[in-house]
Amino acid sequence: MNRDQLAALPPVLDVPAAAKVLGIGRSLAYELVRRGEWPTPVLHIGKLIKIPTEPLVRLLGVVTTPTDDGDSA
């Protein structure tokens, strides 16, 4: 994924989408979550598993906030 794609991600991801961000398979991602070894916070909402995007992107060391390239007064 490039920086623009990372910046366009929603605030939370499902496990397959989070796995794609890390470049791993969904089976491994679910296994890491199950074992408590996923490298960022994991939200369990009933049967849903959601991964907050911001810590995931920070883990990659990518800055996705736009820079101000315009003229400032």
C-alpha cells in the first residue's frame, strides 16, 4: 500500500484489511489475534474484530497527515 491508500483508510479495519496493510495473509492475521500476538490494539465488539487504523499505520512508521504546501501568512 502506498501513502495515499493508507491515508484513505477508514478509522477501523476488519482483520483481512488490516492483514493487507501489513502484507500478511488473513489466516495468519486471525491466528495472531486469537493468540493475542497482534502488534496493535484489537477491538472485540461482540463477534466482530476490528483493528484501529492509526496504531497500525504508526507501526509501519508512515506519516499520512497532509502537509501544508501552500503559502502561509
